[in-house]
Amino acid sequence: MMRPKRLVLLGLPLLWLVLANATCHKQISHEGLASSYDLLRFRLSECRHMGGDSLDPVSLAEAERLDEEVGGWLQEGNWAKASATMAQMEQTLGVLLDEMKSWDPDEDGLSNYAEYMLFGTSWAEADTDGDGYFDGSEVLHFETDPLDYCSVPMGFPPETAVQHNCPALEKLR
Ligand SMILES: [Ca+2]
Ligand SMILES: [Ca+2]
């Protein structure tokens, strides 16, 4: 039979381990929440840069409202409410980003999402480098660089007005 004193001596380190573990988990989950929030805010700023305000101002305003709400819950230390509001924010941003993937306001054959996220071209100008060939044609058809007006498809007439002539190519003509 163990003496009560020995039981206490054995029990205390165990209790400390359990408590330390629980605190550690709690801290990690709060840190996880904060980094998820950073990611959501980054996605929100991307939506703004991709013209979300013109495409779907209601969803963008809703995402901004939820963003503020999450910030408030985090400041108050209300992790449960912050987490629930972040889930709503993520859903709203998901809808907006999906819409971006099929929205092509400059009608160059590339969605705003593709222009901003993949090719670095302008979603407001159909021919970003001004070489006379549309961004979408350069990327999808000719495989030329849509950001370099010296990278043009040889033997194909321009599709739109040429803004920038490449001096090196002028010499070849
Ligand atoms: Ca486009
Ligand atoms: Ca072009």
C-alpha cells in the first residue's frame, strides 16, 4: 500500500504535465487561428486587387464587415466567435474568388483570377504590353510573353492597335 505523501509526490508532476500540455495546445490553436485570419485577410486584399468591388460589391462589403468582426472577437479573446465568423468570411471569399475565375471584363480570354494570380497581366487592359496581341491570345494560343512587347507571334497580323513597337523587331521588317 502506497503512502498518501508518496501518492501526492507522484501525482503532482503528472498534474503539471497534463496542465502544461493543455495550455500548450490552447496556445497553438490560438496561434493557428491568428495565422488563418492573416491568410483570410490576404485573400480579401487579393479580391480587392482583382476588382472584387466592381464584380460583386455586396459580397466584398460582407467580407470586409466579417473581417472587422473577426478582429473585434480576437481582441476580446473570444476565440469561439472569432472562429465561427472566420468560417463565414472564408465562405464569402470563396464565392467571390470562384466568381473571379470566370469573370473577364476586358474580354481578352483570361479571367481576372488568371490575370492577377497566374500571369501578372492587367485585368483592365486586353493587351497589357501593347504589342497588338491580346493577353489571352498570347498566353493560350501563341505562347508568347504577354508582358514583353518584343515577344510577338511572327507571321500573324495584330489583333488590336499596336501601342509599343519593339525596336529589335523593327530592324527585321
Ligand atoms: Ca481578362
Ligand atoms: Ca500583348
